[in-house]
Amino acid sequence: MALRGSLLRFFRTQLNNACLNQNRAHSVAILGAPFSKGQKRRGVEHGPKAIRDAGLVDRLSNLDYSVHDFGDLSFPRLDKDEHFMQVPFPRTVGRANQLLSTAVNSAVGAGHTCVMLGGDHSLAIGSVEGHSQQCPDLCLIWVDAHADINTPLTSPSGNLHGQSVAFLLKELQDKMPKVPGFSWMKPFLSSSDLVYIGLRDVDPGEHYILKDLGIQYFTMRDIDRMGIQRVMEVTLDHLLARKQRPIHLSFDIDSFDPSLAPATGTPVNGGLTYREGIYIAEEIHNTGLLSVMDLVEVNPVLGASSEAVEATAGLAVDVIASSLGQSREGANMAFQETPSPKQDTEQLRL
């Protein structure tokens, strides 16, 4: 048994080293996940197209990345998918996340930093699980107005986009019923590996779970009180002080105030400002440890106008680009030296 334990530790170390080295490579894989069955409002399946149409690939290419857009995953429609308790479409959501897990696993294994475009936030189940297959020691930063840590027994709506984190946490394993469609996965994340930023609409059962498990979280009140710089210092110290490890960033566009991101399904007033959201992304990039990020819940159908849709999708592009190195200082391209005028140019001036 001692030998087996040593071998397991060795292989985990090798996987984590590969993840940390991968983040130094300038290669990005984009995976579209046009999926909406984790909630009840149509339109969020068009999120990946809206974000691409807002110029994502060009923006990342201008940051000197090698960009590999693998297009959109295709999710099967199940003819028979009855409610489980009050949870709608459990098998459909489970199957979609299994497919996404495989895709993220492959992208990270190929050496890319992976960007997953949702789709609703139930997709984070598969995205984080697939990431963990390559990087078992990852940590998770969840930027959202909502905690998404309900179980089927605490959820007021039953929607799985509000239960994503509960599927991931080992501490909730005995609190989760066996939801059809999810037999392929087991919880793998410890509550100490998770930090929330931007919370302002937390259900009673979620609030109890956050307190009971001692999860580190920052509400919008905390951000007002502490400032976003201190929030990020505490976040990164909490997750990275003991050792450097891969970061999974799961970013819900509704973390922003609805005045900035109106085209989303569950807007809540009093959200992040533009500067706060971009600062979060910049600080995560500055660690050099971002391995996978999700950008979810852009819903073009819910925009009151084309301007509202463009503003929301453009904001998503800004967050992704800032997470991958776009700087407000403007130094986004490598410049080796200040150009000198050529001699013939000098002669023309005489």
C-alpha cells in the first residue's frame, strides 16, 4: 500500500507539473457549448456565437496567441428525460457535461489553455471535471452573483445551473441524491479549493452550506468594504499560499451589474463594475496559473436591443482577453526595441 501511495503521489505531481508548464505556452483552445437545459429560459445556447461575433478570436490573436477554435460541441436530445424530484432534464444535462468533460480534458492534455463558452452555468460541472482529469490539484475561482451550490433538496427552482458546485464538492457527497445522468462522475474538489467573488443573491440553503463548510466567499458588500485589490490578494493567498497550482476560472456574466451586462438570464442589481471585473481577470492572469476558464450565461435573446446584446458579448470578450493578458496599460504586443529611422528616410528630410 505504501508503494501504491507513493506512485499515486508521483503521478499526481507529474500531472500538476504538466499543467503548470502548459500555462506558459501561448496556445488557446476555444470550445463552444451551446446548451440551455440547466435552466428554463431559452436563448443562452446562442451565447457562444454572440461572443465569437463580438471579436473573440481576433482579440486573442492580437495578444500573440496561437488560437485554436474547435467550434461548438453537439449535444444530443434525449427523447425521454423525466424530472428527478423537481430537477428538469437531469439526463440531458448529465450527458452534455460528460461530453464537455471529455473535450476539456483533451484540450488541456494537448497543452492548450482552454476557454469554454457557454451556455448556462450547469456546464461548469463538466468543464471543471474534465480539467481535473489533467490537473487533479486545481483550484476554482467562481465569479458570480449566485453561489450555485444548492442540492436538489435545497434548490427552490430545481434548475441544475444553480447546483453545479454541489456536484463538485467532496464534502457534499453524502448530501447529494443520485441524480440520473451523473453516474459517470464523482466529486473531487475540497471546499478549501474554492473561492467565490461577487455574491449577492444566495438562497437560504446555499448560505447554510457556505457557512457550514467554511467556504471562502466575497459578497458585493465585502467588495465595497475591502476593495477589489484586497479581495484578490486574499483570494490568491487562500488558494496559492501553500503551493502553486492550476487555476480554473468560472465566470458568470451576471456577476456584472445589469447596466453593463443586460443580456443574461438572472440579472441582479448591484453587481461588479467594469473595472472590478477586469481587475479580477487581470490578477488571475498575473499569477501565470490560469489553465481553464468558463464564460457563461450570455443570452442574446434576452437583450432588449441589439446594443444590449453587443454590450454583454463585448464585455465577455474583454473578460476573456484580460484573463489571457490584455493589459489596460496597452502593452499587449511584445516590442523588442524602439525602431530607428532608416538612412534613406533621413536623407529625404534634408
